[in-house]
Amino acid sequence: MRVIAGAAIMLWLGATSTAATSDVPMEQAYARAARLLDGNLATSILNPAVVPHWIGDGKSFWYRRDTRTGPEFWIVETATGQRRPAFDAVRVEKHSNSNPDSSWSPDQGVGVFAKEYNLWLRRVGSAQPVQLTTDGVAHFAYGGYSPYSSLFAIPEDATEPYPPPGLTWAPDGRRFVVTRYDERAIKSYPIIEWVPRDGSFRPKNWELRIPMMGDAERSLQEVSFFDVVSGKKAIAALPEGWSFLHPGFHWSADGRYAYGVAQTRWAKRLALTETNIETGKVRLVIDEPAAHHAPTNAFVDSPANVRILEHSREALWFSERDGWGQIYLYDLVSGRLKRQLTSGPRTVRDLIAVDERGRRLYFTANGTDQSVDPYHTKLYSVSLDGGRQLLLTPEEAVHVASRAPIGNGAQGSAATAALSPDGKWLVESYSSVDQPPVNTLRAAVDGRVIATFERADVAAVDAAGWRKPMRVRTIAADGITPLWGTIYFPRDTQPGRKYPVIDATYGGPQAINAPADYVNAVVTANPPSRASLAELGFIVVTIDGRGTPGRSEAFSAFSYENFADPELADHIAGIKQLAARFGNFDLDRVGVYGHSFGGYVSARAILTHGDFYKVAVSSAGLQSFQNFYPIEELFAIPDYGRGRTAAPEPDAVPVNFRNLDNMHFAGDLKGKLLLVYGDLDENVPPGSMLQLIDALIKANKPYDLLYLPNRTHEFFRTDAYYTQRMWDYFVRNLLGETPPANFTLTLPP
């Protein structure tokens, strides 16, 4: 894989023709773009990473291999890497009970479901369920979703039954832990279903309890441990000001304790907790403060990099205290730090496995700013007793491995460890934007490749006409910091021809956006349509600017109290550098689009940088943090003056958020802006978009609006109508072409 850092490529140099696009008719271009749409390619990559199921101590393993005609099952001998079909001896499927409303114990013998705000117990072979709780009430119910968790209460409540969220079983199947939220004091947030999905005509009013910035009332968390044999319930008694992130990721072998992770508000302190299951008493084993946020992983949505080592009574703990994401070893009994296991200017991404007998940790980590590509993750190992870290996968690529369970709880039980039980063998896969994934068997001692036993089948991707993007290196707006991005070029890019440019952005502090591996390059997470827009004649650029995760703590923390604007400055600086490098970027025709936080950034881009961005599509954007649930805690502590973090008046705005709301810049709109929202969006409620619309009207600024009935926050991935209208908007206003009149985009159900 090449990262283009300096010299321009001759293919893109030459005259300065400003022809709008290729000579392909737009209807044909749309058909090609549809074939490359992320949703249409989502199932096109077979076997990008396999899950090994170890046989015995590790002399062999079996895995499922998907083909176009159905699954196959193969056995790999670890000493030689040779594989053979598995016709018998392998039980490939586990029996599961058919009640979709229940969370089943590991042995599938007991199920728990929610009804009328309470929990009920059903046993296999027993006709009558037993009521387990009686204290559940409206807005303090067992089995209910919280605004802090899924934010999908409306569609879940209206359609299929679902197991109680926030419930995790102990390995013995006797106990489970469940979380519920007391939302009775929170003010209601109405969301109206204007087009009832049941076919009736009277709109339905959903009265949700969603806390917003400045509210003094917040959801109160209750975490309870249940014994299904005795029926006893013990409420975990965390110290005041703390709440659980993971209440029971590990259960002690003697059945007495559950280990979890908790944090204070604004994540200023993070703790490893030990809960007595019988009494509910909680001990803070590790209590770590942080200058900005105390994370459990460099990425908010990734599993916590915390492990309990039962046999040695130790714990592995993630921290950015030295400026990078590192792993530390603690004594589990005393909470005393024993040693720092990882070091150097790299960030640990995921804990892959622990060989407790061999006293060795396996993990993936990012490279440094001086690496070929710091977003290439590689697999390392290090002794739990200290010493040199050993690089096991030197290939320049993104290396992934099947994670071991988070602990011994059900949260991670579906994953099989990449490390063999005897600690001798590793199974992992790697890829880059221009290399499809390969699956390798390696010797755990030194990373030596025993066999490349499976290669991803990407024939359907190739048949669709997908073309690999290019990784690039730019310099941030500060003139110093190196940044990396990914570019999708139009088909048959012509030397000397100028192409309009689209900035595909997300920009949130919890995620990176520019694909560095093959799978994410084909099926981009947020926003999708990058390859499709390139097929329509645009150069599509994504740059991970300052304030995004995965590198140093200082790089990530750049967005704290200072988000969006530095990233936009980095994007503009990077696009200008790329224009000078390649020669075919038309800087008079630059657009931007994004969803959710990307909807905020894309609207802000055209409102605050209208001289650079000419067209923007902003979908489900949190245009004002004043009417958004308390995710502001990722960015800054709201300051209402005199030390207050709650709003003294309904219209109060925190001093440090005053210039962050896009409404303030409505009068500066110059270009074309399309605003899109779904009326059943609980993640970014419709009020956020409507208040920006109100500001645009007051400023007498024209805007375009796409209102989508019955769409939740996920419409940007699943809605063909939105996707086609977004394409149309850029084709008409940035490309200068007329969208095809008779084309209808379709997506898989």
C-alpha cells in the first residue's frame, strides 16, 4: 500500500481543463454508483476474518468458511497449517431457545423477559413463567431502554419483542446482573409519529424522557444482581456520583464477586469495581483521575481494555496517563500498581488475549506519527512480568484478531480467543485499502507465519466495479501535525481535468473516519456513499483531523472544549494541499456532507467557511447542543457561570458552548444547504434541526429541506430515497449536471 506524501502523480497533472465530468450518461453513472453503494456491498466480502474454535489444547481448530452457495467447515492443523474439511466431530451449531423476548442463561435452561415494567423467569420444561420482580414502574422499568443506551425506544416498543437490555448472565447460569434507569424526574420530550405505521390517521405522540444539557434532573442508574435459585436481589451500592459502564464483565470463580468498570460524571474519574453479589457492597479497586476524560479504550465504542486475571489475583488496566494509551498491571487485592506493561509512542487498541500460564499479554496497537501509516494496527505481545514488547505482525496493514471475551461474562462469550489454549498459536487477519484480507496462523512466540489458510473472497466487490481508494498524508492547519486521509477518485480520472471535491466527514471525538483497511474502505461506516459519489464524478476526501481518537492523548484531547472548528481548518488545509499535489481538484467546487455529528460539522462548514464550501448536505445534525442529550460530556463540562453546570433559566447557554451552536451563524450562509431529518430520531431529536431552520428563516436565508416520516437516526444507512436525493443534490449543484429522471435506487431490506 502506498501513502502519497510528497511528489504529485503524473496521472493527475497536466492542463487545467474544467470539464464537469466524464462522458458517461448520468443514468448509467447512477446505475454504477448503486452497485458500489455500501449497503449493496455489505455482504459481498466473504471470510474477511475467521473465528477459530480450538480443538483440545490447540493442536487444531475448526472454522466456518462462507461461500456463495453456503457455509463450509474446515479443520486446520496448527503444527503444519494444513487444512481439511470437517465432516463430523465438530458440533457447529448450539441449540437456542425460540423465545425472542428472553435473555437466556449460558446453558439455555433459564430465560428472563420483561413484562409490565418487571422481570419474569421462564424455565425450559415449565409451562408457567414466574414473576421475579414487583417494583418496576413506568419510567423506572426493568427491560426498558435508556437515553444513555440505545436511543431506539420508539421502534423497539412498536414492533418486535426484544430481550431485556442491560442484562448479563454469570457463567454458572445461576446469577445475572441487570441495569435499569429511574427517569421519573426527567422532563418529557415529545416526538410525534405523524404518519402512523399502523395505517391509521391520528398522529401518535411519544412522550420520551430524554435529559438535555443544563437539566438538573438526570437518569439515576440502578444495577442489581439476581440469584434465580433463591430469588434474592442485591443492589450495587456505588459511592455517590458514580455510575457503571460495565457492571459485571467478570464473575469470580467462587461466585461471590463481580468485577466492573464505573466512572464519575464527565468521566473525570474511572474505577475498577468489585461488587459483593450477596450484599451489593462495592469496592473501588483502582480509582484513576484524568485531565480530560478517563477512557477504557482509545475508542469510546470499543470494548474496555480491562481484564481480571483470576489465578494470579491481578488486573490489566488501560490508561493514557503517560500521553499514550497503555496497559498497566495491578494487584487485584490491594489495588497497588505493579508495573506498566506497554510503553512508547503508540496507543493500544485492543487486548486480544492473555496467556495466564505463560504470563504473556497479546494486544494490537497503532504506530507513531513517524510511521508509514499510524492507523495501521499491529499485533504485539509482552510479558506480564515486564520486559520488551515483541512485534508479531510486521506487515504494513490493519491487523485484527478475534478478541477474547471481555471477561468470563456473557458480554464477550460469542467471541473465541485468537490465542490457542496452550498459548502456542495465534489466528489473525490483515488488510489495507488496496489489499483484501488474508487470514494467517502464526506462532505465538515470534509471529512467524505457519500458513495463510484463508483469503477473503472479494469477487463480488470486483464484479461491482469497486476501485481501491488512496491513503494520503497531509499537514494540519497548524503547519506541523501530520494527518492521514483517504481519497476516492472518479472512474477513468483524466489528466488535466478538474473534478469537484466532496469532503466526507463525521468529525466526532469518538471515531476516526478515513478507512485504512479493506473492509472499511468498501463499506464505509459514516458517512456511506463515498465510492458511489466518486462514480458520479466527484473526488471524495476524508481526513482524520486533530481531535479524533486513536493517536496520542494530546491529539485526541484537541477537541476538548474546542471541537469541530480545528477539524474543519485541518480539512480545508489538507484539501488545498491535495489540490496542489494532484492538480485536478476544483477548489471552486467543494462540497461537504455528514450525518449525526457529521451533520453538525457539515452544516457548520458551509455556515462558517462559505468561501470554501459551496454545497452541503447535513443529515440528522445536532445543530444545537442545548437540545441534545448529555453527550456534551465527551466535549466539555458546561459552564453556566459561578460554578454552575445546570441551567439557571430555560434559555441559558453555557459560556463555553455559546459559539458552538450553528444557529449563531445562520446569517452567514452563502451556498446551497440541504437539511435532512427523520421525525422518529431519538438520537438527535427533530427539535435540533428545526431550531436551525428557524434561525435561517429569521436571517432570511434560503435552504432546502428533506423531511422523512417514520425514519429513525439510522436512515443514512438504510434509506434509498434519502441516498438518491443526496446524490441528486451534489450532481445538480456541484457537478452541474441533471440527475436522471427515471432512476430509482434500491437497497437490500
